[in-house]
Amino acid sequence: MQFFDTHAHIGLINENPIEEMRVVQQAKRVGVTRIVSINNSLRDFKKVYPVLKNVSGVYHAVGVAPVEVTNPGKDWIGIIESSAKLPNVVAIGETGLDYYKQFGDKRSQIELFITQLEIARRFDLPVIIHNRNAGKDVLNILKEKIPPAGAILHCYDENAAYALECLDAGLDVYFSFAGNLTYKNARNLHETVMNIPRERMLLETESPFMIPAQVKEKKRSMPEYIVYTAKFLAEMLDSPLEEIAEQVWKNSCRIFRLPE
């Protein structure tokens, strides 16, 4: 049985490169054999990618998150474009919109988001989307700009109606659930899981954030903890863990265009 963590900020778990390697090895010991390493900024990407670029089972996304909208970096477009060609880079992101803390202004966030959607289109890569309190704008933009390779709504936090609206619009989107799926009060996520096709479900840890309820005493989420979220999902769907793990694995390989 194999697990695929589609979204882990490995560089934020521990900034020591040796510890980053240990995080990956610990995950592999419990069957988490593939991880997509995520960075919010290009500065972080430049630190983490060289350490993990040759580690088996680790893949990478490159992009600028909305939190960095006021400081994306000099020639950030060129850096994303050149990085998109690097080995094991499988997606653009994370990018998207975040109106919760008002990073910069909405117009600047939207421009940053759309530019990266266009880069994803040019390089035929899927895009990993951050959405916080910005669901309406995210959906409207995706209806016009989603890249042909598809999109992942990471750490999904909208409701079932929103997910179904995405699918009814014909968008090639996947819904990635993090440790917050295991929280008792996450009724919007539980409702979503029960109403979307299993073929559209992904799992992530959002490490070092979103610690699953089963290990809430831990200080940081880790890729190895995805097993807890997978077990919770299987129980919700009243299906064997092996069956759900296999389905989510296939979904993850499909969106990132990796062999099963």
C-alpha cells in the first residue's frame, strides 16, 4: 500500500538539510513513497530544491504564493519559467488568492495568480491553488484561465456546493484534503467528500501545518501523518483503506503525470 503526499512544505518542517532528508525517509517507512515539495516563495525554492532534487520519490512545484505578492522577487517570471524546466518539477504553485489577511491588494494578487496560470499553460503543467476567503474570484478566474493540465484546489476548505460548481463548469480540478479533514467541526469538508467523485480526491499533509486530529499533540505535521488522514477518509467512505489509498494514488499520478 502506497501513499502520495501532494503538498508538503518540507523546508518549513526543519531548515536543516539533513533533517529534511530524514523527514522524507521517515515518511517512506510508513509507505509515503511520493511527496510534492511546496514553497511559498522563490527564495525558499532555491534553498530546498538543491537539497531534494535527487531524492527518490520527491517532486517539486515552483511558484509564488499570494503571501509574497508584495515581494515576488526580481525577474520572478523568468525564474519560474526556467525552474519549470528542471528535473522533477511537476507543477506551478502554490499560487492563488488569499483575502483573509489582505496580502497586498486584490488586484495585485489577481495579476500574480493569472500570470502563473499562464505560465502553467505555456509549460503544460498543472497548477496548485491556494484559496482562502476568495472562492468566488478563484472560480471565475479558473473558468477563463485554467491550464489544460488541470488544477488542484489544495487544502480544500470550501463546501460541497462549491466543489460541484467547479465540476459542473467542466473544470479539470482535483480537491486535496489535508489534516483538517479529520476535525469534528469540518462539516463542509465531510459533506464535500460525500458528494464528489472519488476520482477527484487527493490527500496532502500541508506540513508543517494542519496536524491530523489523531496526533494533535504533535507540534508539526509531517508527511508520514498522511496515513491518518487516509484512514479517516476510508472510514467516511465506508471503504477499505487499501482501496482508498489505491484510488488516491492513481489520482495523484494522473494530475502530476507520473507513472503509477
